[in-house]
Amino acid sequence: MRRLLILIALVAGLLLPAAGAIGSSPLQPDPAGVGIRLVDAPVATRDDPRARVYIIDHVHPGTTIERRIEVSNDTGKASAIAVYAAAAEIKAGSFVGLEGDTPNELSTWTTLSDTSLRLRDGATSMVEVTIDVPSDAPPGEQYAVLWAQVSSGDEGGGGITQVSRVGIRVYLSVGPGGAPASAFEIESFTAMRDATGSPVVQATVRNTGGRALDLHGELKLADGPAGLTAGPFPARLGTTLAVGDVEPVTIELDGQLPNGPWDARLSLTSGLLTEKAHASLTFPTSGTGPTVAVADDSRPWWWIGGAIAALVLLVLAWLASRRRRRRSTVSTSRHEPGLEQEPSYV
């Protein structure tokens, strides 16, 4: 019995997935000193690190959502700050705000309680954001940016005007039902050396879900020459994948690393979603090495393990039932007429 229980525990351990980690990456501050941050987020996404810095939501057509943003002035002087919504797109693995106040559907649905602020140095101001999604809005995910912008220089005098702006991303999914699921796959690794000769790993990642992803993570190297280990090395920030996109995630490594071979283990996270993959890599002396598919940790015999576990449980149930029947038979036999023993007297 004890051996059978141990076998069941081992089979269950093979079938259970590993737990993922949760992480986030902060927005970069504006060097000119103007700042903008999201003040609140919906309760449904309060555990999502991305929802703390970006406006991320899924709504039905005809819905109105409201958020608050805080604009700050740390330029060293009183400044006029323009606040507005403009179009954005995801292109070549980057979330890009289009030039100026280029509109798109999402930006035209967005209104701000104040679009022109005059703040003294060190002051802040709260701005309310309202997004009215029309009832005939097309399904899908749209992107925009809420910008806080300062200008300096000779405007209108023939001189050069310097414009600096910092923004909050908006990812708005429109459609019936609940929010589309987020999902991605790490497909392959490529080991290479950059122009300085330092080793670099590029991981090819595919967005297989229904929402855009902002990826960050780290790479660890193990089982290297003489048993060496190295890392973790952070993935280069800024990789954003639109729905269906395939892009590389780049990890720059220590220039002193030997060529290998190495067991490279990568963990990538977007919001609450984490995926892991590993492969055996050897860095070339120069240039780019071959693309290597990630190691397949899936077990095609998982159903065999499940069948074995089910069979073991059935056997245990059958043995227990047989034992109960045997005890019941013995108990009945002891009380049948003719089987009782006559008392003995001394």
C-alpha cells in the first residue's frame, strides 16, 4: 500500500505545472523634469503590475471608463504643460507614440478635464481622463498615449523650439464577453557576438494570445565549461508584442564568458503571465550562431502517467472493497447456527 501511494505522488508531481513568478518594470523618468503617472486602476486588474503604470482595460461597446492621472513639474522653474491624448502603435517590437498629436479612434474617444496646466516648480496637478467608447466601436485592441508636454525656445520667432514629453500608455480592448486571454511562447534561442565581441542571446517570442504584451525577464546559464554558472542577466527592456507578432528579446551577457556549451534558461514575464524555456547554446567566436529550438520539456507520455495513476487508484479501491467483503463474510460466518461452540466447564 505504501509503495502504491508513493507511485501516485510521483506521477502527480510529473503532471503538475511549475508556478510562475510575477514582476514589473517601471516607466523611465523624463530628463526634462515633467512627470506623469497613473493614480488609480480598476479593481479587476489591481494585481497586474502593468495596470499600475498603464491604462489597460477590456470594455464592451458603449462603455465609459474614467481614470485619474497626476502631472508634476520638476523642471526647476514654473512651466506651461500641455496634456493630451494621441495615437500609438506597436511596431517592430516597440510601443511607439506617433508624432505630435496624431489622432486615432482611441484618442478621439478620450477627453481630459484639463489640457493646459501652469505649474510652479515642484507642483503637481490631478487630471481626470474619460474614455467614451461608442456603441458601434469595432472589436479589437487599440493603443494611445496620454502625453504631458513642455516646450522651450523661441516659438514663432524663427528660432528652434525644443519639445519634451512623457506619457502613459493606453491598451484598450473592445468586444463582447470577458477580456481575451494573454499568452505567448518562447520558440527558439540564437547565440551571437556583437560588434565588440560580447556574447548576446536572442530569444524568439510569439504572442499567441489576444492582448498586447510588455516583456521583461532574465537569463541564467548553467552547466558551462568546468561546471560554471553565470547570471542572471536581464532581458533588454522595451519589447512589446502586438497580437500575433513574433519578435526577438535580446539579452546581453558578460564579455568574459567562455563559448560553452551552456544550458541557457530564460524566464519572461508580462503582467501576471510568465513563461520559461531552455536550450543548449554555444557562442560562436564571432558573428551569429545557428538558431536552436527550445528544449521540449513536454512529456508525450503524460497520458500514460495519468492512466497509470488512474489504474493504481482503481486497484486500491478494488483491494479495499475486497477486504471489506471478506471481513463481512467472516463476521457473518461466526454467527451462523451450528457453528457456535458449546461452553466448556472446568
